[in-house]
Amino acid sequence: MKKRIISTAVLFMAVLVSFAQQALWDRQAIVSPEINADNTVTFRLRAPKAVKVEVTGDFLPAQPTQTPHGTFERPGVASLSEKEGVWEYTTPAPLPSQLYSYTFIVDGQRMNDPANVAMIRDVASVTNVFIVKGDPGDLYSVNDVPHGTVARRWYDSPTLKEKRRITIYTPPGYEADKQSYPVFYLLHGSGGDEEAWISLGRTAQIMDNLIAQGKAVPMIIVMPNGHTQNNAAPGESDRKYIPAMGGGPRQAVASMEDSFGDIMKFVENNYRVKKGKAYRAIAGLSMGGMHAAAISAGYPGTFDYVGIFSAPPIASMRTLSGDDAVKYAEAFLKKLETQKKNGYKLYWIACGNTDFLYQGVLTSVKKMDEIGFTYTYRESGEGHIWKNWRIYLSEFAPMIFR
Amino acid sequence: MKKRIISTAVLFMAVLVSFAQQALWDRQAIVSPEINADNTVTFRLRAPKAVKVEVTGDFLPAQPTQTPHGTFERPGVASLSEKEGVWEYTTPAPLPSQLYSYTFIVDGQRMNDPANVAMIRDVASVTNVFIVKGDPGDLYSVNDVPHGTVARRWYDSPTLKEKRRITIYTPPGYEADKQSYPVFYLLHGSGGDEEAWISLGRTAQIMDNLIAQGKAVPMIIVMPNGHTQNNAAPGESDRKYIPAMGGGPRQAVASMEDSFGDIMKFVENNYRVKKGKAYRAIAGLSMGGMHAAAISAGYPGTFDYVGIFSAPPIASMRTLSGDDAVKYAEAFLKKLETQKKNGYKLYWIACGNTDFLYQGVLTSVKKMDEIGFTYTYRESGEGHIWKNWRIYLSEFAPMIFR
């Protein structure tokens, strides 16, 4: 018996070594990314056969890139240098505190860093991430504070005639206490799904930390899937997944705006929520910002708090151009008049000053000025990126339900 | 105003095109994998600069591979052929229904399929997945049936002196009804964490489908993190993540086995559960199978149902070799005597006949025979792979709480 056990043990360890050697047991372990003592960061990749290895990510300055559609800001690209099959790049200066995303490009092909277990999916791609500690990196980190719960549930949408998946954050203590809580509906953009705000948005970490610091009140956060042609994230859907950004048939029987009532009904029937507009907030990024504007105007007297992140409020993804867009804007302005009469506590519009939608946002707020619709305008640097949306969430959440 | 709106719209669409072109809007869209009408599968990758493109995955026959530790079964590798920068491979025969994982290897570097949005993380790596419909593929798919809820919660472990994350599946209807449910503790292997059974294991899909078909009773499934040196999956932990398989300092103050009582206490205090051994099951794969054996023997009279998947029950990851392993086995056999006296309804041991632990499992069951400890032995083909663990879960869950 002794021999058998030992032989099994040796086999077991040997196979662990063999299975894991790529990422965990590399002959000479690769550390990547390495956050150095001075907050410069070193990236490393073992790729002895590669001719050219680059890294791209939001830690590099964005660069104007010529495309057939015009000039756009794209993440920068840096080249790694090779020594004995290991490629390496160190940032020339310390990086400010932040959650950063990056990807290697090996001979023109994007690939993840096999040495970094931290990665986040964003619909069609997975990128590696790392956090440089400090402010705001610590806010996006899991800290030793009370944690809320993140549940993936399915609700029934009679309007869309289907079950749909939804992500719900309940604050620390929700399961044990008997209190009712205010509800914040938080909507993703065209490139996202019901996972987006939890994964790239770091909503659970941000809210756990803001609540622990007393900077935000405990609240329930509801993150639905805003693409009514899909009922869930890739791999969680009961049909062939239709990529979210443009393309593909959109055969949904109703829009996000028209089916939103099903979500509210589900939440108010299934959670201990405070009811009334003083206890409801809605915000969204990009397409979700347009949704938040349309829903807060289209469900009168429902929301006291509205956040529009990186989107022109007076626009819709369904009528982006031509006469339809003009008709939408005219009808929307009438709804804003009603929203103004009904009253609200905060209408917060945030945009980056290099965002490709920046001019559209300025056009929208000018129209709002003309009809005397009050709002708070927050302009940040940079553009249409998650870095900004995490900042906007961190600033918006403390202002609501106060 | 009209001009502005149109200009914003054009910009918006242009940027969507520009952002998404890699994966979603490729000039000539790449479809990969394509499941053909006859269930052959075609893989495609655009890589004009590559010299050699291969695909590896569990759809290819495993091949014996020589390593310094001996000969092991590894997933096969197939070469793609190139035409105008697009590489392609079609399986020579139809694939049986299954959930398959695969990865491209481009000039020696592993990379994900940029055309496939379905992917699953397994600790240190992300692989693409696809399902060939039929039996058992349909069981692993989201179907239009009532869905349970999957919650990521944090519980307090006084034994480990920390908060730990845990994944909990509650069956369809749990939130709305007042019933109590039996509890099934389901443990991951050395390479996993509290996400493993939900992601690669497809537990939510399997249980939703088995319950809808009346093949399993509604139950709560508790999936803790079995690595006591980590308190959560990568990116969800409040400390530097220690890769799970071997390596790295293990500074946990107590083992999974010794701290398991904290998990049971949390579940029984926070969920509507039926109490008593008739309503508790425990199972695990590989390291988790050893945990399930040790916990069911070490918490006498607690579990009527025990499942050991691809692991020798009479072994522990903590004492894999030498005199310690022999002492562990001797002490464990005494505990089995007690477990036998206390009684249980099902002790189910399953292993693949090419598993590297197969001989160890046979040694364990031989020892159990010698002391008259009854069990059910289920031998499958193939080895230490998720395909087998999904099968074992699908077979074990219907047998419990009956």
C-alpha cells in the first residue's frame, strides 16, 4: 500500500507540473506585469519564435489614428525588446493609480498575457488587467470591507415574450436585515451586456468601498441586458448570440425603452425596495446613456436621479440619422418639458473632452438650455473609455438618495 | 440642429465600425467555429503574417506525450492550412454532441479565437468553447426552461480569520416560495476556484435542465473556494492572487477540511435549507474529491450522499507522499469505519480509465473492499478532464435526495 500511495503522489505532482507549466510553473517563471517600486510597470512575454512583439493598452497615451471614417483616438502601441526569447517593455514613467487593460500583439495577432491570471471579457474580446494602487485604483480593488452580493437572475419580460438574464447587486447586510433600499438602474453601452458594469465597471468593488467609507448610501443596483435582440451574455443565452455592436439581424419585438417596465416590475416585486421617485435612480453609458435619458423622460415621475455618461441625451440608437433623428429630437424635447414640470433632483451629464460624441453632447445640452431644462454638466479628460465610466460611477453614486 | 444630429450619427456608426472591426465587422467576416450541417466543425483564423497555425482542444483525440515525468495524455494538435491569409481546418469526421474547448497556436503562441465570443476562464487561461447540439450538449446549454439564480456572496470564516467568496445556485422559484431545500456542496479541483463549477462545469445549465425534466429534485448547490490560501478567484481577491496549482507560499491558517464547518454554518443560517444528513450531499473533482472524502468522513453523520470524481478517496493533497501519506491513509480508514457504522445512502466513486489517478482510485477502492465499506463504482472512458466531470455531475445529481 505504501508504494502505491507514493507512486500516485509522484504522478499527481508530475502532472500538475506538466499541466501548469505554461502559466504557473514556467521553467524560469515570467512575472508580467510587474508593478515596480516606483510604479513603472514591466511587461514580459516568452516568445522565442516571434519576430515582433508589441503591447497595446490604455496605459499608453492614446494616438490619433487615420481610418476611412476619419481620425480617431486609439490606444497607443509600444514595442518590446527581446533577449534570449523573452520580450520585455518597461513604461518610461511611473503610471498614475488606475485599473489598466492591455493586450500583447505578436506578429500582428492579439493575444493575452499567459503570466497574468487577471482578465476581463468585454463582449468579443478578453483583455488582461492590472491595478496600480492609490487613488482611484484602491476604489476599484477588493478591500477588507463588508461585501455586497452579486446575483445573476432571470426575469420574465411579457413585453419581449421571453426570459432575460439580469445582474443585481444587493448591499452588504441585505440578506440578513429587514430594511428596504433605494434602487439604481445602471445601463451598459452598445458593446456590453448584463456583465459589463460588474466586470469592466467594477461596480461591486466601487459600491462596497463607497458604502464602507460612508460616501454612498446602501442601495440595490440593477444591471439589465440592454440589447433586446439578445437575452443574455454570450454563452448564457438560449439562442445563437448576436454580437452587440451593430451588425446582425435585430429581431427583438420591442426596444429596451419599451420593455423597461418589465424590469422595474420584477425588481419591485422581488426585492425589498423603497418605492417612489425619491428612491429611484437611472444612469447609463453611451447607448445606455441614451436609454437612461429616454426611459427617465418616457416613464414620467419615476426617477429623481438621472445620469447620462458619454452620450447625447437627445439621441437614440434606433434613429441615429436623417429625418427620423430630427423627429426623435423634437418629440424628446416635449417629453423633457414634462420631466421638468414633474421635477427631479439631479440630471447629471458627463462626457470626456476627446470623446467622439463630445460635440453631440454639447449640442444636446445647448438644446436643454434653450428650453430651461436644468442639469449638471461634468466634463472630464479623455474619451469613450471605461476609465471614464468608472470615474463617473464613483462620482454619481455618492450624489444620489441623499 | 438637423446637421448636428446627422453628423453625430455618422461619427457614432463609424466608430462602432472602427472599434469592432477586429471581431465583429471584419472586412470579410470570419465565421469560427462553424458547426456544419453534418456536425463536422470548421475553425478559421485570419493571420496573414503567421508561418504556422495549429488548433488544439478536447475535440481532437488525446495523444500520449512524453514528458520528463513520464508519458501523459495531452489534447491533440491539428494544423490549419492557409489561403489568402485565412487559415482553416475542418474536422475529418462529425463530432459527437458535447461542449468542447479549443485554442489556436500561432507560431508556437497560444491565442483565443477572435471570431468566437464564447469563452471560459480556468484559473490561468481562457479557452474558447462551442457546443455540438444533441445529448449531452443540450444538457449543457441554456434552454427555455425555468432558471435558478447564481449568486456570488461573501461569508465570514472565523477559522480562516477572513471573509471568503462563495458561489451559490438556488433552484428556480427559490426567491418566491417558502419551501426549504436540500443542499449539495460541490467542490472544485486543484486548478479551480469558486467559479469553476459554474463556468466550465455548467452547473447552472445542467441543474436547470435536470430539474425541468424532473430528473433531479430542486436543490441548493454551494460552490466554495477550496484553496484556503486564496479567498476568491483572480481579480476578486483582496490580496495578491496565488496561482492555485502548486507553487507559491501556502500560508493559510487552516485547511479546507478544517474550515468547512464555517461554510455549512453560513449556508444553514442564511438559506432555507432542510437539515439533517438525508438532506446534505457533498461531491468534488480531483482535489475536491479528496476534500469531499475527508469532509464526509471528518464530519460524522452529516452527509447521506458522497461523490468522489476522479480522485482516490484515501489520499490528501496535504500529505501526498512518504510516511505522512501512509499515516493519513491509516487514520482515514478508521474514520471510514465510523462512517460505515453511521450509515449513508450513496458513496459514488467515478473515474476515467485513462486518468492518471486511475490506479490510485483502484487502490483506494480495494482498501475499501477490505474493510467492507460499500460504494458504487462508475468507470468512464478518458481521463482527468471537464468533459468527464460534467458527465459525473449529470449522473450524480439525479441520484441524490430521493
